[in-house]
Amino acid sequence: MSFQYITILSFIAVASAGLLPLPQVYHPAPTTVVKTVAPVVYGHAKPVLVKHDAHYDDHPQYNYNYDVNDEHTGDVHSQTEERAGDVVRGEYSLIDADGFRRVVQYTVDPHSGFNAVVNRYPLDHVKTVAKQVAPVTLVKQYPVPQAYHQHH
């Protein structure tokens, strides 16, 4: 029985090595598809003429401000801003959590972009108290486990 296996495996090994002439099978090459693509034309966009809207303002202007002072929640902030054409100036303030009033003054214009100056002022009614406390060592005591004896 083992002789038959050896013979079959030998035949397969010789055929795989190319020593026995086996008919070659050829497959036709896949057909090539050629697509014709239109050439790309580069150009510059033509300027678009825009009609001015009746509501368009060449020199916009506004001015606003508001204040919030809620004694119940402690929310205190304000803002003021004005615009004349492309130049905007403003200021806002708020109370930070650490007891300082933050005041931000800003300007925006086409030449310099956005610029802000931030100032912080301590509030009079808020005082920071630092108190040194003696170090405390906590020791947790657990009950001593009792031996478990099994009585028969």
C-alpha cells in the first residue's frame, strides 16, 4: 500500500518539476479598453459684475452695550462695542472665579487684524484668607480577628 502512495507522489513531483511534457493551456489576453478624454483647458475666471443691493452699506456703523448684574447668582459681566466701516472697537468685562475682574479691550481693523489687551483687577469685597493648619495623622484601627475553632 505504501508503494502505491510513493509512486503517486513521485509522479506528481516529476510532473510539477516540468520533466513530463504536459499540454500548456493559454488564455487570451484581456481586451484593452481605451477611453478618449477631452483635453483640459486652463483659463482665468472672468470678473463678475455685482450689482449693489439697495440694502448694502459701504460704511456700516453700529453701537451697542449691555450690563448684567445678578446678585442672586453672582453673574456680573458687561460689553460695549462700536463699528465704523471696517474698524471695530470694544470692551468686555467679567468676574473670574478667583475674585478678579477681567477687562478685555479689543480693536479690529483691516491693517492690524484683531488685537486685545487683557487687564485683571482685584475686587475689594473678596479677600483671600490663607490659614496654616497643623498636619493631622489619621490612623484607622481594625478589630483583631478572632481564631475560628470548629467544635465537633
